[in-house]
Amino acid sequence: MEQRVTLHAKSMRLRSRQFRQFIKKLGCKGRQTLHFTLVHDTMARKPIHPTSQSKARAMTLHKPMEQLERRLSRITLLTRTKQPVPVLRKNEEGYAVFMTVNYREQARGDFQAVRAHFIDVDLNKISELLPTSEEAERRVQELQADSVEQIESVTVTRTKQGRYRLLAVRGKRRVGQLKRKFLAKHAKLIRGSMVVETKNGYHIYWAIRQGSITRFVAIQQALVRKFNSDPKITDLSRVMRVPGFYHRKNPASPYLVHVKRWGRKRSFTQAELIQRLGLTL
């Protein structure tokens, strides 16, 4: 029992350090307000008639960095009406913890600084758009018969344009293989970046100093093309999962989001990043 308590305390200290060092690595400063979004990982949608007992699917929270408690177990974030919300408890209840990467003081205000460029590499899904139901069915059969891909589930939905969206989900072992391949393939390109490991892949950050807000989207789009990463990760207001908290889409198999590599100490300039990665804007 005593050993279990000791291990838990050690784990909480590590998670607390990961969280605080992550936000510092992004260049967050003492008086700046940090903005967070908590989204329930397993709820399909917000209750139609929320009650005091029902759970909201998402909540927006904030707090100045200098007021953040040092221990993860004690951190509370504030609602718009200044009500404190214990973040660790919410994570244990199934809420994922996301943070707005770039800086703006007000939740709906203009952005004032680029803190980082970043990508989301999701390796557990295969998404394809097919012209006919016959081709979609044929592709489903191919994937299900493919022992290499280790497909766990496949769904096909018809789009408004009459095409067919196929979404296949890979198994845990295959995702692990693809994670290792990704790091090996892009080792030179991601050298010096901060690598956050998620359940299904990686979030990769290049901390930026004196970045141009007007160039942000173009550089993000170039990164998507370079790494074939999630094409939605291009806007200034993008939120990303925070290290130190669990991914709980599968409650039976929670995954602790964590920093795998901290990267170099000195942040990048946008010009350096473009040249270093050979980005075409």
C-alpha cells in the first residue's frame, strides 16, 4: 500500500512538471492569460436539456499563468463567471484538457503573438473519399483482409455531394509501429522540435520567437503538406491536448499524453523554420 502511494506521488510530480514545462516551452509569460477548453472524450453531444446533474460536453476556462498552482492536483481554472473548476478531477471524469497554443489575452479577442508552429500526426485512422458505394465496399473488404494494417473497425458514410467517406481505425500495435516509423523517417526534420506523444500519434511543436501572425496560416499549411498531418491544424485559434492529462476516449484504456522530447532550448524564427524544413508557402 505504501509503495503504491509513493508511486502515485511520483507520477503526479512528473505530470505536474510536464504540464508546467510545456507551457513555459511555448513561451507563455507570467501575466498572460492562458485559455483552456475541456471536452468530454466520450460524450457524443451536449445534453439537449442540461440540468445541474448533467455534464456539459465542453467548457472554456482560463487563468493567468502566474496564478497557476504548481501541483497538478491543485490546479483550478476559471469559468467566465470566475467559478473555479478543478482540472484534474474533470480529467478523471472523462474530460480531455486542451489549450489555445497562440496568445491572446481575451478568449474572443485578437491574437497578439505566435507562440509556436505545430502539427498533429494522427496514425490510427485511414480516411478515404470514394465515388461509388461499390468502390467503398470493395475498399472495406481490402482493408479488413489486410493483416498489416490491423483494422479494428470501418465505417462508410455518404456525403452531401453523393460520395462515400470511408474511415478505418487501426489497432494499437499497428499504431505503435507507425509511430516508430514516423520518428525514424522524419528524424532530421523534427530535430530540435518538442514532441508530445498522444495515444494515436504525435503533436510536434516548433516554439517561435517574434513570429508574424499574418504568416502563421501559410506556414501551418506548408507543414501539413510536408508531414501529411491533420489538415485542420492551420488556424491561429487551434487548441491542442495538454501533456500531463489523460486521453480517455476509451475509458478502459486511458493514455497519458506526455512530452517525449523537449527539443532545443532556443526557439525558432519563422524564417529559420521555413529554410530548415524546406517549406514551400
